[in-house]
Amino acid sequence: MGLYDSQASAECAQWYLIQCKGGESFRAASHLENQGYHVFHPVLAVQRKRRNKLVWLTEPLFPHYLFIELDQVASNWRPIRSTRGVLRLVTFGNQPAAVPTYIMETLLQNSVQDEASKEVYFHVGDAVEVTEGPFKGQLAQLTELKGQDRALLLLTLLNRPQQVEVPIAHLQKP
């Protein structure tokens, strides 16, 4: 009989959307999971320029939002509002807004990160501007990334295309 009750409960559960305080979606997800809630917080690996170096960061796919699976009857909804990082449960009127099942199924199926889905800051072929050094102010085309710190550029010097190698720290998107 207990097994039947848990199956019935799982069939009644739906996904809802939680709005988090700015920059606190990871904290909110962690605290909700510690309280026993089933949370889905899709993330994306992205490359960003920090302190003149390219670094990989994990960022939320939906900044300021995460998903929580709740049962209208069996789940305790009260602690959610006072959980650290949570701003509110998204509602329409006075009713929590359930996320359609097909949307959640798609998100859950596509949540696995692979190397091809990482978002890179600079791509080969990008137009870049040199911000420091002898080529400062020059627009160039990125032809190759050489490790984490250097890039090979195609610059037009004296009306001829020239390849030069510069530190990634000296580049920005125009």
C-alpha cells in the first residue's frame, strides 16, 4: 500500500518555477535540496575573460530561476519562501504556475553537458580589437587560439595581411 501511495504522489507532482534573488540561484538550489526538495537548476559551461585570462565558469541557463517539483497536496510549500536565495514562487494570480510537462521533459533530456555545447568566449574567425601593445587599436581576425594565454591574429599591416601572436589579455570583442 505504501508503494501505491508514493506512485500516486509522484504522478500528482508537477514542476514549478522559482525566482531567485540576484546571483543566488546556486545557493537557493543547494538549500532547497538540503530540505529534501527535488530541484532542477540547468547550467551552462561558458568561457569568460577574467583578470585578463580566459576561464571556464558554470552559469545558470536561466539566470535568477530554477525549477522545483512539488505535489499540490503532499508537499510542504511553506519553507520555500523563507529559503535563502529564494525570492518567490512564480504565480499567476494567487496560483503557483505549473511548468508544462513537455517543456520539463525537453529540458531534462537536454540537460547533459558535452564538450560541444560549451560556450566559448573567442571563436576562430571572430573580429577582435587589440587593446594593448604595439598593435593597440587595430582590428584583426582571430585565426588560432594557442593555449589559454595566446592567440594568433591576422592583421593588415602596410596593406598586407600579417599573422601576429598576442596575449589573449590584450584582446576584446569590438
